[in-house]
Amino acid sequence: MCSVAIDSCQAMEAYDQNPHNSSIARLLPCLTPLAGAEALSGAKKAIKTVIKRSNNAVDLLNHQEERMAASGDIDHPTFLPHVCDPFGPEPELLPRECSSAEGSFANFEDDYGKYRCESDDIEACLATPTPIPNFAYMEAMQAMNATKDVYTTLPTVFRVITCNFVKVTFEDILEHHCAPLKVGLTVLWIAFIIASMALMPLLVLWIVHGKKVSDNRVRYLLRQKAAELGLPPVC
């Protein structure tokens, strides 16, 4: 049982040190971090596409507001903020910080709900401080919620396809189970060595005592046999 536990701990330790070149790695269909990042690039590109189309619609509404203000149809145009794109340019698609002037797809209702018009009439909505028609707002909200769901699951997906969760689990087992097991086995072996050293003198004394008893018995039998044959007694 101890051998199985030690072998398991050694296998997990080897995986922890080199996740992509170990006996356990050959059993798991894991991607390297680089391959995992490339696999997620498609989802990141899809998020960028949704946000780009949303910002195109924002630009269209802002342009209409500007045109109506220039023609005198409205006095105070309402300009919508762009939706923040959480990723930088391709091919790296690195995370980027949103500016204070941008809206968030994760908080779409908070950032854009105040611009929602109760009507579906585009012209009527553009003439008010709420230029987003109701139908357009509902469609955008669905798209932003879906984008949020995909975005928030990306880290989990990355951990799954790269088996990062396996590495974290093994690290926990190595720290909380294998380490105490190694200490316990070391103490056990030390106890065996001490017990062996303590038993060694007893074993020597037992051998000496047994030899002495054997010699005495041989002498007794020789004396007894000599007496029966009328021979001189054996010393």
C-alpha cells in the first residue's frame, strides 16, 4: 500500500514539474498554454466582432444625432459611448483596459439603460435624450449578455483544455498528503533502524547463550556415555 502511495506521489510530482512530458500527461488530452491560447482566439475574435458591430450602430446613432443637431431639429444631441473591447488587436488579442469614456458589455443595462427609448420609432427616439429604440436596445442587451457569458467562461475553458485544474489538484495533494506521507515513512524507517540496532545485541547474546547451552549438553551426553562404557570421565 505504501509503495502504491509513493509511486502515485512520484508520478504527480513529475507531472507538477513537467506537465507535458510525464507518464500522466500521456493519459490526458491536454493542450500546452500556447495551444490553449490559440484555441480560444476564435472565441475572442467572435467577441470583438459583436462589439465592433455594436459600435457601428452606436456611430450611426451618434451621426444621426449630430445631423439633427446641425439642422436644428434638436438642441442638445445625446451621444452614446462606445462599448469597450476587452481585447487588443490581432493576432495577440491581449487583454486591454477600458477607458472611462467607454461603456461595458458586462454592465450593459447600467451603462446604456438610461439611453433606452420606450418607442420603436427611430426618428422619435432620436429627438429625445433616449436615442436607442426599444427594439434595438432589447437586441443589443441579448447580444451583450451572450458576450458576457462567453467572456466570463474563457478562463475556465482555458483551465480545462490545458488541464490546469489537474496541476492545481496535484499540487494540493502533494502539499497536504504526499509531504506528510513522506515524513511519516521516514519516521517509520528510522524507528525500524533503531529497533534493529537495539535487537542486534540481544541477538548476539542469544547466539552465545545457545552455543553455551549446546556445548554443556554435549559434555553431559559424553560423560553419560563414558560412564556407561566404564571410561574415564570427559572434562
